[in-house]
Amino acid sequence: MKVKILLLLISLLLISCSKQDDKFYPQYTYNFSQEERDVMHVTNVYRNSINLDTLKSNQHISYICSQHNEYMILNDTMNHNYFYNRSENIIKTLHADHVAEVLACNYNSPQSVLNAWISSPGHKTIIEGDFTNFGVSIREDCNGRKYYIPLFLLKFKGKGISLLNI
């Protein structure tokens, strides 16, 4: 009897000491605006024109993008602050292996922002990257400046994280 109790206590100790993910990441939904849909569309048209796969849109990714857009507008800045947190959330929630982010501000149309991204070698590398899914958020501040954030993800290839802004 003492042996059974001892084994039970050891088992409980091992279970309680096992490494567990300390964060729970819910998967969020998101309602795309027409302009966000248009950015995703022109991005996929461009990718298809150079024989790259169509990226699948993802509501959770766009929700995460929208949070950072709100942060940038609140702080009147354009930056990649807390990118690690965004990428960690996407990696854990969507089981992604590689996350990349680009930013833009003050463009008037989905095509103009895409043209800017593909005119920049670093951004073009991400737009043309080996990704499977993406999400986009566009927010306008009180001065009418539009903040664009697409986040791209790739599943199961172990490439790390990337970020660029224009």
C-alpha cells in the first residue's frame, strides 16, 4: 500500500513538473473591410503573375495586425514594436513556422501600397516569399493617414521571423 501511494505521489510530481505551454492563445475572428480584401486580392494577383501560390487569408492574423495598427495610431508612430509577441501568438495559435511583417503608411490605394512594397527589395522578398497564409489590417488615423500591416505566415518549414517597413 505504501509503495502504491509513493508511486502515485511520484507520478503527480512528474506531471506537475512537466513543461507546459504557459500561454493560451485563442483564435480571433475579424471582419475584413473592402480595402483590406482589395490589398489581399492585388497581392495575390501579383504573386500569381510571377507563378507564386495564392495566399489564403486568415482572420486571426488580421486581428493581430489590427491590434498593432491601433498601437501605432495611438502612439503616432510606425514601427515593429512587439513584433516578437505578434509572431509568437501566430506561431502558437496557427502552428506557423515562419512569420514576416511589412508596414506602410500614407498610401491611397491597395495598388499603390503594393507597388511601393514591390519597389523595395526587402519588402519584395517578403511579398514574393514562400508563404501560405496572410492577413491585413488597414486603419486610418484622425489626420487621414492610413496604416497598412500585412503579416505573412508559412507552416512547417522552420525559417524564423522577418520584418520590414517603408
